[in-house]
Amino acid sequence: MAEAIRDALLIFNPTAGRARGLHPTALDRARKVLARDGIDAELAPTDGPGSGPDLARRAIREHRKMVIVCGGDGTLNEVVNGLARSSVPLALLPAGTANVFAKELGLPWNVEKAASLVAHSALRRVALGHVSATELGSEGRYFLSLAGAGPDGIMVRAVSQSLKARTGTLAFWIEGFRQLALYNFPGFRVTAHHDSSEATLMVAGRTKHYGGPLQITTCADLYGNDFELMLCSAKTRWRYLSYIPLLFAGQLRRARQIRFVRATEMLCEPISDQPIWVQVDGEPAGRLPAQFWIVPDALTLAVPQPPNT
């Protein structure tokens, strides 16, 4: 790949989680690593929420040969929404809060080490998830790792951004336990391939990783063309609390009132007046009703290769 990629746009979020204080020195070092491999990367900082897609579209207009993202899952999601359905490859230098996708690819946390893998990565076309939800807008939103509706949707919507900036993933745990005390777990209907059931939580995984060290959709396949869905029908906070040790032990598939199915599309509809919120890649994405589906062959991804491959 090193011979093919010469001109890249390096989109970075100056305020991405633990990335505060990272720039410009670490990014300059990463650019030198890329330059040694023949990749000239121009820096392009985001200037607030929503600017990532525009920077990605700029890269397409300028006929860049690659877009490199330095940031967390939120920044990555924005750039994906600008690159979706294009042929411009996407590479990642992890520098955010949860970095679910970086864990999925096995990327090192250090941006210089991650930069050293870019030129030797394999380019693979992958599918993306897409959601169309109330309050999300007519274009909907693509996602790379996962989507959810129910408790995780309200947690992502309500988490303190200042606490998230200071404490990283701990902010999600704090908000998660706060929601366990407040949330009343309203049900909603999930219809997938003519099978309909009630759930209080739905997770649609394209990746195995969920957040931090946790994995939920452990049979999801980034290189496949479907979701693994986790559907939970529990309605009490005590039942949800009982899932926590199972989750850490990797035994969630044994839990009562939880089932896993595969699907390429599904519709989630509320069955009460209470709003049920949606999240994609750890970012708020409107509320139910929402439709989720797979978009095959939607993104070119730079996948790091093991040594000697």
C-alpha cells in the first residue's frame, strides 16, 4: 500500500478525550512516521461537533488518496459519515475516550506506533450500519461499530461532557449507574426479518467490542454483511444489575431474558409515550421509532496487518 498512498488528510479532534495535550507534538511525530513511509499528511483539525463530515467530503473533492482520523469513536463516526460510499480509504490513530473501533482492529494506543502501521495496512471494503430515527434528520446516520436503543441510548445522551473529558470511560459508568436508579425500562417492539418481539434494550453490533474492556456482540463480524443483535427484555434494575458480573466474565449469553440473533435490518418502535433514545458509536442519534439496516460495500478501511504478512 505504501506505493499507492502518497497524499492524505489527517483529521484530528483537538479535544478528544485523553487526547487533550496530545497535539501538536505527538501529531507532528506521527506525521514524520507517515512521511518516512512516503505518506504526506496534511493536518485538518475539527472545529466542533459536526465538522468531521465536511472535512471528509473536502478530502474527496480534493482527490486525496487517504483520510486518517486521530480521535475517538465520535470523531471517527463523523468522518465515516462524510466518506461513506466513497472509495477514499480510512485509517485510524486512536486518541479518544473509549476507542471501541481501535480495540477491534488491535491498534496500539500510541499514535506514533499506530502511524507506523498505516502504510503497511491492507485495504478492505466493509459494510456500514445505517440508522434512520426521529429527530435525526432526513439523511440518517452511518455507524461503524454499534448502535443501541434503550438504557444505553439515554446514558449516552445524558452523560456529562465535561466529566467525560476529565475521566474518559468512567463518565459512562457513572451515568450508567445513575440511570439504573432513574430509568424505568420501557419496552419497545423490535421487528427483524418478520420476527417481532418486545425488548427494553437493543444493541446492534458490527464489532465485538462495546466499550472499555467489555464485549457484548461477540459473534459480530466487521467483514460480514449483517448485525449481531442483542435483545434484552428485562424490566427491572435488579435484573440489569445482575448482568454486570456476567458481562465482565464474558458470560452474558447465559443470562436470562437476553437473546442474540442475526439480521441485516430491523425496525424498533415504541409501545408507549415515553421517549426511547438511540446511540450510534457512542454518540446520540435521535429516538424511536428507528430503522436500522446494513449498507454493503460502503467504506474502504485500512486494516493493520500482523508482522510478516
